[in-house]
Amino acid sequence: MPESFTLSKSNKLLYYILLIALIAFSVATLFPFLWMISTSLRTDVDLFKNPSNWFPTSLYLENYKQVWTAIPFAQYFFNTLKLSVIITVLQVVICCMSAYAFAKLKIPFKNVVFILFMANLMMPWHSIMVPQFSVVSNLGLYNTHTGYILIQLFSGFGIFLMRQFFMSLPDELNEAARVDGFNEWQIFWRIMIPLASAGISTLAIFTFTYMWNDYLAPLIYLNDDGLKTLQLGLKAFQTEHTMDYGLLMAGTVLATIPMVIVFLIGERFFIQSVATTGMKN
Amino acid sequence: MSSKRLLNLRSYIPGTLFILPAFALFAVFIFIPLVYGIYMSFTDYGGFNVKANFIGLDNYISLFKDDYFLVSLKNNLIYTVLFVPLTMLLALLAAVALNGVRHLRKFFRMSFYFPYITSMVSIAIVWGLLFNPLSGPVNQILKAVGIANPPEWLMSSKWALLAIVIVAVWKSFGYYMIILLAGIQGIPEHLYESAKLDGANKFQQFIYITLPSLSPTLFMVLILTIINSFQVFDLVSVMTDGGPGRSTNVLVFRIYQEAFINYQMGYAAAMSTVLFIIIMVISLIQFRLEKKWVTY
């Protein structure tokens, strides 16, 4: 790398042009978020008087207070957090168990089952959402958090990702543990899980983000106001308050903040999970 | 049964128990719906406890005479044709540019990737306001650069689909950029060194080394973006509700309306089967061509 960066004068100029272009492009990419924050801090009067002024003249925090009473924001926030956490934990455990079995244990018809599971990666959920809804409602689970949780727990991607991690661990580890009198369950929890923590973090962050942002499945499965998630709440909010720009933007800012936090903590895990997407193909 | 055989069977017990939860979930919530959906598509099932009658191929026959369905299919194809090349081009440019700088790399990578992890609903609401023909920044900028009559975007049946494509490209190019960046960084350095010895400039290096070496990754991104383009729903639902008129009604949105608003579950299942077949065909083409595309 250092070698290729010893640049001549004309190359240096080109390099800085590229750098400036990239900075401009980054700002343009982030503009919708900057505009969202700026608008959330303005009064509606201010907005309609000077629509072309993108920056708030003073900090107006009233929108952030009103958002909690305009819709049951706290309830939606809590529901989303609850569902995302439960699904993430259960999905990670279930994926790890099955991935460990694929990597290290004997399973009848191993290859057939694995191909079936991986075929799920190719098949978009949208193509089975109608009959799946029918199955879930026949089980009496329509309009319940349980039904919504159950449909999210299987993940072909998660099993694939974790299998890669378990396969990279040497078999001697299992054999030594068996000699020491551990059973498979103990080996899994005490030895395998701690060693696979990097993979687990990647999968957990990926799943949590996905669940936090999920919209179509909650739209289909959750009907009662008390069960709804933040994304459904925001959509309903948009329909009711079309003209309350400030209020609307305060709502989207609050709904985005948890993702910003997750992103800043787990940026490298995101990159890793994307790189794995490349690997799997 | 001999004791050896029994011991052999026994060795399968832990593995079977470990895989059981995932297998049960897969069977009940994916495999059964898949099979049941195909059956459903041959019935007039109306949802919940309504009794279904077997009607043979009727749903599939009406599907191809159904204007509304054909419009949604056409819109989806237009969306695919715009979304796929634009996303790939932007992702490739960003990846190559990012690979060529040493300053602020992390900042660039994060700002391009960030839209991908934010929720479709939030950004659809924000972009809905950005695209407002009168007070939105998009048209303010267009007017400022001298376009007197900028489009009405989401309010115009001519421009609404393009507006949705723009948002979708903005949201997802960063994701594909990361995949391509990983691909570029995997190209062996000696290829560039020998090209430099032969007097190739940066552009020639890009055309003769980067692009061919990256072709398997590019092909994969092509398939991923195509498959992705047939799943668009959230942006349509939040930004236009399929309108104005039917101008942004796409495949999954049509399935959603038919199944969960009109309760024509059997008919919607037939549409889902069409979606399933489209995706399967694309995947099969991928399997077929994948090997031929490795060019180095």
C-alpha cells in the first residue's frame, strides 16, 4: 500500500480531487439525515415561512416532547425493543445449536437437511408470506407476539454463518472434552459458544437491526394497538400528521437513534456479515 | 439388533436433538407453508375460516388476463431495469474510489453504508418530504440549478416510480459497495505490478485487471440486486401506497393487497407462486452461469 501512494505532482492533484469528490458525495448521502434532524428542531410556522432555509434558527425541542403523546410512542418503542431482543436471543441460540450439529455431530440425512436449509436462503420470505399467515392463524397465533416471534426464529443465513465458525474449530477440542467427561450439551455451552463469540456478535447485530426495522411482517401479523411496533406506529403517524413535519421528523429521529448506537458499536461486525454474504455465494 | 448397530444409532442422538428446534421451525413455518401455498393457489380460499373450493388452474388463467396484476408486473420490471444498473454502477464507483484513497476511509465507508441499516419506513417518510414538489429540498435544488419546471415526483404517475428507485438506490448501494470492496481488496497485487511494468495507466489497470478479476463478485451482486428488486414493498407502502393510480404498484405490494386487504388468499397464493418461479429461474441462471464467469 505505501508504495502505491508515493505520487507524482499531477497524481497528487488528481488524488485531492478524488478526495473532495468523495467528501461531497458523503455529505450528499447523509443529507436526508441532516435534513431530518434539522427539521425536527423547527416550528411548523418557521418551516412554511422559509422552506428553503434548511437550518434551524433556534433550537425548538417541543416536537420531541409532543411525539410521546401524539402517538403511544413509548408503547411502540417498548414492543419493538422486546420483540427484537427476544427474537435475537432465541434465533442466535437455535442457529448455534443447529450449526454446531452440522459442523461437529452426526445427523441422519445431514446433506439433505443442509441443502433444504440453505435453499431457504434463495427463497424470499415474500413468496410464502400468504400461506405462512394462514398456517399461523390456524394455530391461533394471529395478532400475537408469539406468532410473530415464531416465524422469525429460523434463519438459514444464521446457520450458515455459525457453521463456518464451528467448522474452523479443531475436532481435537471436542475429543479432549469428551475424554474429560463433558457431555455434548456441556461442550456446546462451555467450550463452543465462548469460542464462537465473534460470529455470535455478528449474527446478533444483524438480526437485531433486521428486526428493529421490520415492517411488512408486523403489518400482517400485529393488529392491536397495544401489540404494534415502532415502524407501524411511524407509518400510522405519517398518515395522521401529514403536515406536521417537525413532529414527524422528531419521531423518525427517535426511531433511528437505537440503530445509530448499534451501528457505532458494531460497525466491524456489519462489515463482517456483508463479507460473509460474499463468501456464501 | 446387534449391540454395535444400536451403538451406531445412539451416536446420532445428540446431533438430532441439537438440530431439532431449527428443523421443527423450518418444517412448520417454511416447508409446510411452501407446499400449502401451492395447493392454495388452486383454490378460491378467502382467508381465516372460510371454506376453500378446488378450482384448478382458474387463478393462473385469470392472473394473465388481470390488468392490475400485469401492470404491477410491468412496474416491477421497470423498477428492476432501473434499480439494478444504477445500484451496481454507484456501488462500483464508490468501491473503486474508496480503494484509491487513504484519508477518511472509515468515514466514507460508514456514511455510504449507514442508509442501509436505517429503517425503510423512517427514510421513506423523510424522502417523502424531500420530494415534496413545492417545499421539498429536491425541487429547491433543481430550481436553483436552473430547472424551471421540476417534476412533481410522488404526485405524478410519470415520475413516482423513478423517485422510489432513487431512494432504493441511495439506501442500498453502500451494502453492495462493501461486497465489491472486499472483492477488489482480494485481487492479487502482483497483477497490478506486472501491468504497471507493461506501462498500463490507472484507467487501463481498471479495465484490464480490476473488472475481469472482479467479474465473479459483480455477477453475484447482479443476482442479489435482481432478486432484491422483486421484493420491494416498504418504500411503495409508505411513500405512494401504489399510486398515483397504479403507477407504483409492484409485485409484492399487489400480493399484499390481494391477500390482506381483499382477502383473496387463493388468488394471492397464485401470484406468490409466480414470484417464487421468477426468483427460482434467476437462481438457476446463476448456478448455470457462475462457473463460466470466473475469467482469471
